[in-house]
Amino acid sequence: MRRAEIGTHHHIAGPYLAGYAAEMDWREDHRRVSNGEQFMMVLGATLAHDVSRLWKGCWQRGDD
């Protein structure tokens, strides 16, 4: 998890910690599955769930 924070996410804390940990767990569990199959799994899970209140709009910057 520390390597992912340093290399990819740059700061993991607060309410997002569980989500990042779940993502890293999923990646480790499915690392031997082909990319196409992983894509279909993620797409299926995405379409089966509602929009997350926690992650909604997190990519948008606030007014600085």
C-alpha cells in the first residue's frame, strides 16, 4: 500500500483510505486475470451500482 501511495496516489488518508485499500486488494486478487476480463468485471460492477456519494465529483477542483 505504501508503494501505491508513493507511486500513484500520492496521499491516502481520511475517508478514502478504505476505498484505496479495497482497490489494491482487488488488483492483487485479480492480477493473473487477463486485462480484457478485468475490464469486463469492472464494467459490470460499475453498471450494477449507483453513483457513489463519497467519490462523486472528487476529480473536480474547488475554487482556489
